[in-house]
Amino acid sequence: MKILALDYGRARTGVAVSDPTGQIARPVGSVARVDTPDGEAELDKIIHRERPELILVGEPRLMSGKTGAQARASRGFAGRLRARSDVPVELIDERMTTVDARRRVGDVADSDTDSLAACLLVEAYLGSVR
């Protein structure tokens, strides 16, 4: 199953996909201001090009597991994406993915960190379903 993961952010949303067998994740890049018409159009092009069977949206819960403002924003984004996409959209707990991505890559562009964080979402999901 090919999966597309989104590390949602108001400024940048990291994007990653798995291969069709669901074994390997690769970064695709990031979409600037995904909630704007231009950002939506760019994301829609990526979805059309990649043809995923499932879209994951990271839900950054608080360390306590509770829902904070950013998690609510991600839920809202996931709802808007569901409304305009035929592909199923699921939320996935993304606590610490951006921190882990920064540890792995060090001092690189934020867009690279965002897409690596999205890769970590794919890997976490694939690990949980194996």
C-alpha cells in the first residue's frame, strides 16, 4: 500500500511517501502555506502524481497525550483534506517526529526537516501495521 504522510504546519507542511510495497519511505519536500489556494493546489498535484492509497496527517499531541492547539489545527487540516480528496485520510500521533528529524539531519533547511519528519510518520505507521 502506498502511503503519503504530511507533517502539517501553517508555514510549511512536510511531505513523504512510501513505495507501493510499503517498505521504504522517501521525502518529497514541503508545501508552503498548504492552507492557501496555492498551497492546496501544490498538495493536490503531489497527491495526483503519487497516487497514494492512504494519507496520514501528523497529529502533534502534547507529551501527556492530550490535544493542544497544534493538534487541533492538524485535525482541522485533515478534515478539510478529507472533504476534497477521494483518498482516505487518517491522523497519526507525531509526538517528537520533528525533534527526531532535527537530531538526524543536524543543521539543514527547515523544509528538509519537515519532509524527514513526514518520513518518520510513514515509518511509524508501517511499523505499527507489520
